[in-house]
Amino acid sequence: MQQIIPAKLLRVLISEADRLANKPLYEAIVAKCHEMKIAGATVFRGVEGYGETGEMHKAHLVHPDRPILITIVDTVDNIELITPVIEQMMKTGVIAKSDVNMIRVRGGKTAEGGGTK
């Protein structure tokens, strides 16, 4: 039987050019999520877009500045812990939170050890 866990989905929209300590910001955010043992984080690189500043972000030959979307999912408590940490890492960008249901699957089995069909 599946265990459905109330969770939060955090979406962080930044630019590929954003940096933290000479490192791409998206790499720093994912590393921080891993360090804080967040359930999952994935980075998506967009083709074109704009965000909080209204500036268009897209691929350039000389200066890559595509939009970046980082999705992070975990329990409500863990997302509440990581959100202010990520905010402190950012200079500009957008953070969106959504309520979701999380089902943890490991090796074709749900967290309780039941098989999948």
C-alpha cells in the first residue's frame, strides 16, 4: 500500500548567470539541499524566459544566460527549513511553493516495503 505524505514543492526560478562564491547558484542550491538531506532537487535549464526583473533570459553565443528552474520536494517542515536558506543565497529570482502529495518509491517498492503493480 502506498503511503501518501503531505509535502511541499518548491520552485526556484533564477538565471544561469547567477553565482554564489564563483559557483553557479543552481549548483550551490542543490548542494545545500543535499547537505540538509532534502528528499529531492532537480535543475532544469530553459530555452527562454523572464522572471522577477523582467529581463529576458535566453541562450547567447558569448554570454549564456538561460532561465533555470530548480524543483525541490520534501515534507512541509523540511521545505520551511530550506526556504529561508535559499532566499539568503539569491540576489534576484522567484520562489514558488505548492502543496503536493509525495509518495516515496525505493527499488520498485513504496516506503513501507509493499510491491508495485
